[in-house]
Amino acid sequence: MDRRDFLKQTAIAGSSPFLLGGAPGYIRTMSPPPSERVRFACIGVGGKGDSDTRDAGEHGDVLGLCDVDDNTLNKMAGRLSEKHKNIKKYYDFRKMLEELGDKIDAVTVSTPDHTHAPASVMAMRMGKHCFCQKPLTWSIEEARVMRTLAAEKHLVTQMGNQGTAHDGFRSGVELLRSGVLGPIKEIHVWTNRPIWPQGMARPKDTPGIPNNVRWYEFLGPAHDRPYHPDYQPFKWRGWLDFGTGALGDMACHTINIACMSFELFDAEEVEVLDTSGIVDHASYPTWSIIRTRFGARGSRGPLSLTWYDGGDKLPEDKRAYWQHLHGAKAEGSGLLIVGEKGSFYSQNDYGAEHVLLPKDQFKDVKKPEPSLPRSPGHFTEWVEGIKENNPNKPMSNFQYAGRLTETVLLGVVALKAGKPIQWDAEAMKAKNCPEADQYIRRHYRRGYSIHA
């Protein structure tokens, strides 16, 4: 099939994408034939976006790059220029998607958390397959919208929690699902994050915007404020308007194996057990302990998950997970699943390395027969899914990743609300705390709304 004929069958023109709610007019009816190279546009090409963009360059043709930092943008364009001759550079993802339109098949989104959904939703409404970094979104509503949109458009999607593709992760899920621990009672997860500043007041001074930074494109959907280096680059994670704190940054990695094994979705209640506290209504705490309770699901009974962040700043007497380690060393980050017969301990952020405790009790346990496919690589399985028109091929597709993200962000809502949340997942409401609605959804700066 000629490329032009193919495009006529897969896209129709639509209204201006600069109004995200009414954007898209592109409807995908079939994926690129396997003989075609997938054509990418990459949004956010620094930090984790550096490797995501390079992955795109190895798996297809990169036609567009977008970043708010001139230096980052030019560096990546130069790096790809030898293999990708026709790259266009942009500061505004809306303009890039409008101009490239039917010339691209897929996008990568590796921006700060607050821009994930506006960029992804716009591209997905245009029928573009989407790879988006974790946490999938800044708000629970955004995660729900992206999950629904991916299903409606039959798009191939993947969230960037790359541990999902590791053989050790998948064999760990198989082991946990085998019932080796007996009924599960509780789960403890801790992290060495934040490794960026948190627990600070808003900056008062107003230095000038550096010549290389497009500040208003960085703000995107967030409220206006003067530029300050305490916000950008990298330090954005600690601010409520831009990031989702240590919980949002790492839990999509560290609770992933438990979530996939036991379907930790649609929690019943979440509460902040203790915290150093949000500062100035603006910056996430330096440390927090958050407990999420889940009702029975399938053959699994009710259980709780307790999250600890703060690393060395978390008071030692508050690290309740130590008592369940059976003498094993508590690494800086880890996950401990406690069952009636013993515990599953993962010593890293991805669940790929793990041990059953106490070791003597489980020394003769054999791995169950594989029931999950093994991955060719996290990015590769997404691209293969695009070529096969198979949304289920990537295991962290938005049907799964959207629900995982909702579980994670419910803890962020409880932090912001400052009180326990009794959750109605179907209605997407805090039953006991109507004031939490402002944290479940967000008010968007004009031009960046995700609502149609």
C-alpha cells in the first residue's frame, strides 16, 4: 500500500489542537504495516526523555523533537542528526502535533508529571500510539481519561516503569500468584526518595528567565508564577503543582510487582499515618508514611499496603517494616509482602531481584512454570505491539498502568487533603471528604485542558 493511500485511510482532519479539549480530529483505523518503520515525535527529550528518545531513534524514524530547554533540544537533535535527517524542533508540543499530524504514528511523553496528560491526550485523540513516563499522570482523573481513551481508540500504549519487562519481575509475579506465601496480610514499601529538594517554602525572589528556557511552555497546565531555578530543571518533582512527590515518582516502580500479582486496584481507604507535612501549601513533605487498605478481590482477602518515603530523613523508630525482615538487611529501597507462611522481599525498586523469607523455610521451593510472556525489552514490546496492532502486547499498557497510577495517586490526594480518604472508585470521589475533589482533578491553564 502506498504511504499516501495508507494515510488517507487512517486519518481525517480535525479542529485546531491548540484547544486540547476540542482537538483531535485524527481517527486511527489500522496500524502501520509491519514493513513500515514507525514514525515518532518525542515530547521531553532530557532526563528520562533522553533514553526514551534514543530508544525511539533505534526503533523507527524520529520526525519531531519537543523540549522547553534550547540546550537539551539542540543536543538531542545533534545526536540523532546522522540517522534521522528530517527532524523538526519545537518548544510547544501542541504546535508540533498540529504540524506533524498525519506524518507520525506514535509519541513518547517524558515531560514533568503535570504535562503528561495534556500532551498524551492530545496525541491519543489524534490516533497516535503513546509511550508515557511514570507516573502516568498528575491526577487521578487524568489517569482515568487516558485509560478510557486508549481503549476507545484501540491504541498501543506503554507506561515507562521499565522493570515490568524484566524476566525477574515476571517470574516474581508468577511466584506470588502461585500462593507460596499463603494468604497475604500486609505489604510494606519504602524508598530512598526524595533525592531532590522537598519540604521548602515557595521562593520569594524573581530571577530572570534563562535565555535557553521557554518558561510558559514549561508551566503548561499549571498556574502562572515567575520563573525560579527551584522549579526547573529537575527540582519540579518536589512541588505540588508540577510533580507528585516521592510517592508519585517511585511507587509505580516499587509497588508494581504487588499490584500486578494481587490486583491492588480501587482501594477502600487511604490515610497518612505520619508525615513531616506539606510546606507552604506548595512543597511535598521530606518524609511520609501512608497506609492504603484494599478490600477482598477474587481469591485474595483484604490487605493493607504501607508506604514509607524520606530515605535517611525518615525517623528510624517509624520504620515498622524492619520487624518483618527475618534478619535480612533493609536496603535503601525495598518491598516486603507478608503472608501467613512467610515473606517475599525485593531488594530493589523494580521487583526483579527478590528472596523468600525466612530463607531456610523456602530453600526447596521451585519456580512455577512460566505463565507470562518474556519481554524483548520494555520499549521494544511497545513498538512490536504497534506493528502487530495489538494493544495487549505491552504489559504496562494504560489499561493496567492507569489503574496502578490511580492507586498511587490516591496517597497523594490524602497527603494534600490532610485527612483519611474513603474512596468510591466508580464515582471517582472521596466519600467523606468533598474538599479532596480539587486534588482528584485539576483546573487547567487556558489552552491545556484535557476535556473534550
